[in-house]
Amino acid sequence: NLSTDVSFSYTIPPNLRKINAKHKIQIYNYETTILPPNYAYMMNNYAHLVLPSSTFAQEIFEMNGVKPERMAVVPHGYDNTVFHPGVEPVSLNDKSLDGKFKFLMVAAPHWRKGHDLMLEAFVSEFKNDEDVVLIIKSTWNSHEEQKAHFHINYAKLVKDLEKKYKYKWPQMKLITKRVDSLAGLYRY
């Protein structure tokens, strides 16, 4: 809680009140169309500038009442020494994935990331006889779902889908361990 002239942070809006700075610049994005209660108020009143990384995120903020004059889109960019066409694919050491069309989702285990929607879309669209696989890379572990109300429970999501969709669906693979390179995972 150091006093400073400028704070430049990637933080959720409720944390803005706690930052002890004359000017608060917030890097922030949101993927769903409805922000949690009071987020727009906090962004309008506690951030001097909000920096979404896309016009998509900026439009979501505006729809929810964040003042356009308080925002500037600043894309995050990428490191072309890491993400490039020649990157080697990671090895998942799973022969059952060979030859299949792979869908990949990389996301924190939070409800707002739409894991439930992704799983349901995959299960409702594909049947077991199709050569596809859904690979989800997340940081989920069994203790996280008890830490915060916004964490998802994969086991419950899959169990609910089994009740709703009584047929066998294609393979889904959840990766929770660290991979050497996300770029390599994207190339897999």
C-alpha cells in the first residue's frame, strides 16, 4: 500500500479503491456482456483510465455504463520469438489424440470463461463416432472450487452433461499440469 503518483495495474474493479495513488490506470477485460454489480461505477469513479485490450472488451464496458472518455484500447500484443509458425508442438504423450481434429480452450477455471457453454456446445454438436477431441487447458484443482464462488467444478459439469445427453460423445481431455510452451500447445 505504497503511496505513489501513478498506479498501473491489472486488477479487478473492487481493488481500485485500495490503491493509494493519485492516478490509477487499470488494465482490464471482460468476456461476457454483463459486468458484475458496481464494476462500472468503480471503474468510472476509481480509475483515471481503463485500458481494455480490444474493442470487444471496450464495447462490453460501454454497454454496462463505463464512460468512453475513461477508456483507451491498448492491445496486449504477442512475442514473435515465442509464437511463430516454426514452434515445435508439445507432446501430450497420449496416442488416443492422434489423427483427431483438436479443439483447444485455454482459460482460467472461472464461470465467466464459459467452460459450461464450451462443454455443452461440444457434446451437443459431436457424437462418439467423429474424430474430434476437446482439449481444455486450465489451472483447476480440487481445492480451488472451495476457495472462491467463481471457480467451476469440472466433475459436476460433466456429470450434469451425462444426465442431459445420454449418448456417448467424443473424447475430452483436461490438462491441469503446466506445459512447457503454450505456443507449442497451440501448434499441437
